[in-house]
Amino acid sequence: MSPLAKLLEAALFASSAPISRESLAALDSDVTDDEVAGALTELRTQYDESGHGVELIETGGGWQILTRAEYTDAIERAQLASRPARLSAAALETLAIIAYRQPIGRAEVEEIRGVNCGAILKSLHERALIEVTGRAEGMGRPLMYGTTPAFLEQLAIRHLDELPRADELAVALRPAAED
Amino acid sequence: MDRLGESAFLVQVGEFSGPLDLLLTLIRDEQIDIYDIPVARIAEQFLIRIKTLGLDDAADYLEMAARLIRIKAQMLLPRREGEEGWDDPRAELVRRLLEYQQVREVVDVLDRLSEDRRGKFARGYMPQQFTSPAPAAAPLALSLPELFAAVDRVLRLARKPTIHDVVPRALDVEGAIAIVRDILALRQSCRWRDLVSSGSQPWEILSVLLALLEMAKSGEVKLRQDRAFTEVEINGEPASEAA
């Protein structure tokens, strides 16, 4: 491995949270962004191809070394770590709507889900999966919500556009009159 | 009133995440074309289900029930043959159901992604805490020579340890009492030095001391010492001698 890849590996190992590309580049003032990108690819390839128990993944929050999925059960059995609580259906629905329609106010989320969403929005906000991005114009100037990097991290994706596009979903929004 | 409180909880933990979820499930179970919903039948089913699920107090479900009944009524209104521009009263409901169905599809994607992520641990993984924990103290930085120096300082300060030999049941107070009685039977009084010699073992000395204290307590002997550190004089009590 190149010296830069080793430096990045050490930094990623030392941190339990994802490290942003900027922070990784700041480890060595002499390297360019391209060199950092190259070294990250080198490190990831190293993990993937020479058989490591960990993998390097990129999420919205940055880069992170994680254990591979096949060892989850053994690690949990040994009580070395345990999976965080699973998100409820209500939480996932609310997150799905916000991810696709952000910025979106509470009333619109409730209109789509057909239920009151005050408590679930509060809980998602406390868990930093959504944030207030501003206030809408108009009556009452309602709070508008958007997803956070922690949301991307929760899914281990880099960008929202890694989610299926609305028109790729099986059910297209077509007017009933065309039937 | 109790029932109201219970069912309010059921809404939170029920198997359906809302009235649209329940409605979609009914449509799927009955294998109904979503674009041609038999509203009368679905409305009836919906009311039965929310009653059995104890959801008939929940505002969200009641609102949907009312909506279905309204659509059912609108469907019953007579319309002229071949009338143009008839608005299907179900159109809005169908739009919402399709929209919600799309949300459910995204939920499946999110669920799969978050399940995958949940099964991977970062180094030093800690269960997610929503209250901010107190900042941890920085790890102690200490070199080996520093550690040795510290140990050395502590050892210098410490006194030389006193090591005790613990001998079980070493004292023989009974025996010592017998000896004191024997001596006092021969002489009216005796001295400490008559009872212990310089060659006596510590356990012998202690046994004699305890024997004397015991006998003095019971009134068998009288102990006298003129001044501190002078010889102790032991006098047999005439009363006990008589006994």
C-alpha cells in the first residue's frame, strides 16, 4: 500500500465516526484531492480483494471502516457490539416522504401518510435523522423538514440519488381518468 | 373511558401504520383493482376491521371511514347516460392510495438499506445515545519509566511492612490459670517475674497476662502495681482460698 493509503487507514481506524473527504485531505497538506481519492480506492480495493474482515464504505457523512455483514452474528453473540434499534414502519414512512419531497412541512407529510405525525417527527428530529431546513411562506409559516447526513449514514449511502427515482418505482402516479 | 385510553395506545403499536395502510391491505387481500374500487364493500370491510382492531376511536381511522362513506354516497347519486365530465368521486382516494403505495415501496428500500447498515459495526461501537453523555476524561498518557518512578516514590513512603505469624490457638489461658493457682497455693503472693521468665515465649507471656486479668476479674487474685512500669504484685484472695 502507498504511504498515503496507510495514513488514511490509520486515521479511519482511530475514528469511530465517518471522516469527511476534507478532513482526510487535511491529514497531509502536500496531497491533492485526487491523490486522496486514489488512496481511498486503493484502501477499499485492498480490503475487498485480499480478504479482510472489515470494509471501507462511503456514506453521506464521509468514509468509515465497518465490520463485514457476515460477522455480525458472531460479534453480537460474543456481546462485543449490538445492533441499534430497528426503525419502525412509521419512522421509515416519514423518512421516505421527507427524503423524496424535502423541504416538506408536517401537514403535507400527514396528508400523504394519513395519520398525525407530530410525535414521529419529533423523535426523528431528536435522533438527528431530519432537520429543520427553514420555514415555508404562507399561513403560519410552518417548519420545513429535510434529511441529514446521519440519515444517509443510517442507510450507508452517499447521496439521496442512490435511492430509486420516483419514476422507477413500480407504481406510477397516473391519473385514474386514463383507465 | 378505559377503552378509549387502551385503543389510543393500540394506534401506536398496531400492525398498521395508518388508515391508508389498512385500506391498501384490504384492497390487496380482496384482490381488488385499485382503479375500480367497490367502495360500498371496502367501506364495510374497513369499518369491521377497525372495530375488531379497536381502532374505531382513533381520529385518523374514523376520518378515513367517514371519507369512504361519503364516496359511497356520491357513487349512488344518479347520473345521466353518457354524461361527459363526470368526476369519479373515488379519484382523490385512488391518487392518495397510489401515492401511499409508492411511499411503501420506498420504505422497503430504506428498510433493506438500514438493515444492511445495522449489521455492520464501526470500531468502538457504542449503542446510540440520545442524551449527550458527559465528556470522557482524556486517556492517561504515561511512559514506563514514569510509572516505575511513581512506584518507587510510593514504596519509599511506605513503612517496612510488619509481617505477623498467625499461630492458631497458641494461647493457653487455662493452663496459665492453673500455674498461677499452683504458685499462689505455695505462697501468699508472687510477682510478675515469678510467673514469666526472660526466656518465655510471647504466647506464654500473653497467656499469663490474660490468666491474671481473668482471675482478677473473678476476684480470685488482687493485682497491685505501685507505679507505672514497676513490678506487678499478685496476691491471692483469702476468700477464694477458703473456697
